[in-house]
Amino acid sequence: MDKLKPCPFCGWKAILHTHHSKIYIGCANDKCFTFMHLFETDEEAIESWNKRARVDLENIADHLIEAASEAFEHQDRELLIKSLEECFNNGK
Ligand SMILES: [Zn+2]
């Protein structure tokens, strides 16, 4: 079985839960609220979580590159912080 990747939004550990004999995966950070809907098996849930973690990271990277180059160009620290906040609130 694949190992669970960390939450793409906050980097915390992801946890596998059982709910009425179905499986779901959620972030361990109770301020993050990232979780996925129910699956039949552990394998399906983990595969889906890890795939999503990858896609989310790619989106975050794209957004960061764009935001960072603008912030660096203007030497604007506040703009960079704002962009980082947007990144990590994405997809909720
Ligand atoms: Zn999280």
C-alpha cells in the first residue's frame, strides 16, 4: 500500500478514517478542514488523496511562481504574504 502524502495545504500529516465501513482521509490539522469523500477501500482512498495532493501542489507552485515574480519585481513583501495566504486557502 502507498504511504499517505502530507496535506498539500498545510503540510500536516494526513489520517485515514473509517466511517460506517467506508474510508476517508483527512488532514490532522483541525484548523485546515481538508478531507476527501468516502471510498470503499484504503487503497482507493490513499491513491486518490495522493493524486490530489500532487495536483494541488502543482497548482500552488504555478500560483506561487506567478505571485512571487511580481512581488520580487516590486520588492513587495506584503504582496508576497498576501499571495502565500491565497495559495494556502485555495481549494477549500
Ligand atoms: Zn491540512
